[in-house]
Amino acid sequence: MKMTDLLEKDRENILTSITQAGTAAKAVTILENETDKLLLKFNDQCDSDREREAAAHMMQAVRLSVPMIDSAGKTKVWERGSDDSAKKEKGKVSIPFVLLTIASVLLVAYGLVPLVVASLINAGEQYRTQLIVRCCFVIGGMIMGFFAGAMQRKKEKQAAKEHQVEIRPDADKIFRNYRAAIYSVDQSLEEISAAERWSKREKAGEIDGRKATTPEIELFSDLMAASYSGDPEYALEKIEEIKYYLHRQQIEVVDYSEATAQYFDLMPGNRAGTIRPALVADGQILKKGLASTGK
């Protein structure tokens, strides 16, 4: 069974979990857990070590790429504060504003009223210095009035409503993107499986990595025929042919004797003789024989 088939069985649970999660970070955790679960299920049903190894590497890549899946859904904007509260804040007058306003009025009055009176009575030169000082008070009052207004505007600006933006994950979009990644894994695993099947077809008929020769095939076929025949004499005849086959391969079948004792493992028995012959090639032991030394 492919991973996409396993994923489809979990489809409803995944969509429900992502919808209830509410955030992209939680959706990532859900998909990471699903990735691990899919790999475990695949390994349980897969007989190929090569496919299991490839699946492990590819699913690890999918797990690392899950945070990059496009998950943006509907956008919600939340407001903190209300129009009524903003109006109330605007209606409130701070104490520093009141004090600066009063001081501004007094300074302007103190500087402006005598100036007007002096101009009405045509004051002489002796009042010129006093008039200049009065003008300074007028300017100072105007500056204080400016700062009072600036403070009030800052307070009203702070009273404005605050906004919070929330982007909820789109469960269907996330699942589609995730399924596309798993489908890509399935395609790669199918290619690996096809290559492995082709390799096995090419190796069919090989013995220890080489093609079986015609004499080998004939020998094995005769031995199987002897085993199926139920005729002991026919079976012994075919077994004797093994010695000839090995001789053609420059492998000698050696029986036990005092001269060939070095080729055998010895064990006590009722009578001396060969239990299993030794196989020797050019004086080198390929397989030690087993012999009995007798009483």
C-alpha cells in the first residue's frame, strides 16, 4: 500500500485536528506526527531494505519542509477599545493641559492688557523697555498654549483603537500541499522498487553472482531427478557423477587413509573409515573431511 493511501485513511482526523488547532504552529506539529506515523506503517508492510532506507530519508526531508507549507487561510482583524471609549478619552482633559492653558492665558493677559492701555494713553519713551518685557510675556504665553495643545493631541492619539491581526490556517489547503509532498515520495519509491525488480530479473539464474553453467544445471537437474525417483541405485549413480563434475573443476574428493589423515577431523567409532570425504584443490583443503579411527 502506498503512503498516499495510508494518508487518505487519516484525512478526516487531520482536517479536524488542524481546524481545531487554530494556528499554523500547531498545524505543523500535527503534520510532523503524521509523517512519523506514515513511515512506521510503510516500514511494517515493506520487505525491501533499500525501499525502507530511501523512505526514511525522503520522509525526513518532508518533515523538515512541513513548516514551509502554505497554510494561510482567512484573516481576522481584532480591535481593542471602542468608539465610545475613544470619545471618552478625547473628552477627558488632563491636569497639565489645564495648568498650561491657565498659565498661557494669564501671561498673555499680563503682557497684552498693559500694552493696549499704554498705547491708548500714548505712553512716552520711559515705558518702551516695559513694553518690550510685556511682549516677551505675550510670546511666552503663546508658546505655553502651543505645548498645552500638543499634549492634548498626543493623549487623544494614544486613546485611538488598537488592532490585532489573526491569520487562521486553511486545513484543506494544508492537506492538499502535504498530500502533494507524500505523492512525490510515493513516485520516488515506485522508481526504486522498479529498479530493484529489474535488478532481480537480471540476476535470475545466477549462483554466487555468476551465471550458472550448463554442467551445473544438468548436475542439479539429475540430482533432483534421483531424489524424486525413489530408486537408491539411480540416486547413488547420480551422486557418483558429482565426483566427476568436481574433478573437471580440479577439485578432488579424498577418502580417509593414513596418508590423507591431515585432511580429516577424526572421531572414535566402531570401525575406521570415511564419514565425509575431504575436498582438496592443488593440495589445499577446501573442506575438511570427517573420519572414524575405529576402536
